[in-house]
Amino acid sequence: MGQSLEKTNEKSIEAVSKEKDSPQNFAFQNGEWLKFKMSYSNFLNAGFSTMEVRETTNNQKEAFHIIGKGRSTGIISLFFNVKDDYQTYMYKESLLPYRFIRKIDEGGYTKDEEILFNHDKNEATVKNYKHNTVNKHPIGDDIQDLMSALYFLRNQNLTNLKVGDEIELKMFIDQEVSNFKLLFLGKETIKTKFGKVKSLKFRPMVQTGRVFKKQESLSIWISDDENKIPLLIKADLAVGSLRADLDQFKGLAHPFNIIF
């Protein structure tokens, strides 16, 4: 078995992934490519981001190599230039990451680091290329990185979720282990450029301070099908708001159901 997600309420703690999709039936596959259009405060074109799935091997184990890139464009880039590169490598069998790359420049806020995960030793080695340092940190079991968490969540069976349920997992970010929570808000049919799509709406519990206004400022809608691809993301920022809409896609592992 891979790791489990916990669904918590006042009555019980129950594993959401008891009926986890089998390793042969992933929600994504080699060649999947998603492009998102970013807009600022609902009218300014802010840029685009892409996420791509590739296959690789590590220590004779099959793995996914997932690449996420983001770029600001237009007038936004004149005063807040963004150039982000995120990459995660995760084993197919466990959907646990073994390598994570984060190279970002967000309006002058920069990071250039690589994290190597040793799940046998429950240890993460952080290589900071900006400051030329190497540090080791204890991580515990079933840890995810910032990007692998999304693809791990996509591969879970979410059909039994009820409004108000919380999904929780452990994430290693900024050289520490954090408890990441995802609140299920219910099902919605939303309008996209492709037509109406049935979706599941979640609210991640996010970091306050540098970017987001408050802990409840981010909402995400994913397709209510076997792909579970992000369709729409809305965020209230410290100044203004940001919206990401699915703009293009290819290589999906399962049919994408559109209501015309």
C-alpha cells in the first residue's frame, strides 16, 4: 500500500485512500500536459503556467517526472516579473517523491534549491544553490513535496467525501515538515472555455503573510472524473487577486467529460 490520506471529522478518522486507485490505473499518464491562463484582479493578463508528466526510472524503479513552469507576461511582468520552475520525481509504486527542484524568481524573491528524499532513513537533504549550503532534515513517513502532493491527491479515490471533510497530508517545504489540509466544499458544475464541467471544490489551508491575505483565501476546482485535473484556481493576494483557468490540455489518461 502507498501512503494514506486522513479524512477527519468529529466522529472518526478514516483513510480516504482505502479504495485508492491501483498503480495500473493512475489519474495521469506520461504525456499529460496542462496549460493555465493567469489573470490578475479579473481583467489583466498575468501570464501562464504549464504542468507536464513524463516517465523516468531511478534505482531500477519506475517513476514519474513532473515539470511545472510559470511565467508572467504583459504589463504585469513590468512590475512583478515571475519565472518559476518546479520539478518533482516520484516513484510510481508509492507516489512518494525522491527528488524535488524549486527554482523561482517572483518579483525579486528567489529560491534555487534541490531536495533529495531518503524514505528508508526518513531524511531530506536540502541543497541550496543560492547560498551554497547543504543541510539534512528528519521528515518522518509518507512525506510529499510542494508539487508531488497535487499528483498524489489526484490519484486518490475521492468519491466518498462529504462537505466539510478535511484531507490531511504531510509536506516538506521551506526546510520543515508542515501539515497540509484540504477542506472539501462540495460539488459544482462550472463554466470553462471548453463547456460546463462537473467539479469538486476544495479550499487548501495556505501560508499567510508573504503572498496570501488569510488562510482561507485560496480555492481550487478539480474535474469530478477519473482525471481529477485542476480546472480553476482563485486566490486573494495581499494586493489584488489571481485567477488561473485551464486553457489547454492534451494526453489525458481518461475521458474529459464536458456538458454542452
